[in-house]
Amino acid sequence: MNETKPIAGAIYQHYKGKQYRVIGVGRHSETLEEVVLYEALYENSLGRLWSRPLGMWAELVEVNGEMVPRFKFLFN
């Protein structure tokens, strides 16, 4: 698993197509696990700010038989 930390302020695209801006990397207050805080760049009735464990953010997922990053860096 590639746990390269995302760049604060950079735009990433989720493998399903939506785009997000990374706010930064922090720690879970109980487990101290690193988490990525990111903002949805589209209207979302569930909220704009999200977090995900760094390990999940950086992992590869299978799409149509090909391994691709869950979040792909677009630009900073």
C-alpha cells in the first residue's frame, strides 16, 4: 500500500469521478491513526467535509480488472 500523504490544498479525483480538495492530514483523537480531511467540490446534501484513514485514501482499488488509485492527484 502506498501511504504517500496527500498535499493540502490540492485537488484529487475519486475513482468514481467526483473531485475533492484536501484540507490536510490529521490524527484520530482516540487511535492516533492518520486521517485525511477533505472537502467535496460538488453539492452534497450529506455535507462538504469528510475524513478517511490515510491508508484507505492511498490504497489502490480494482476497476474493470485494473488497479487504480482510490484518489488521483489532479493539480495543486
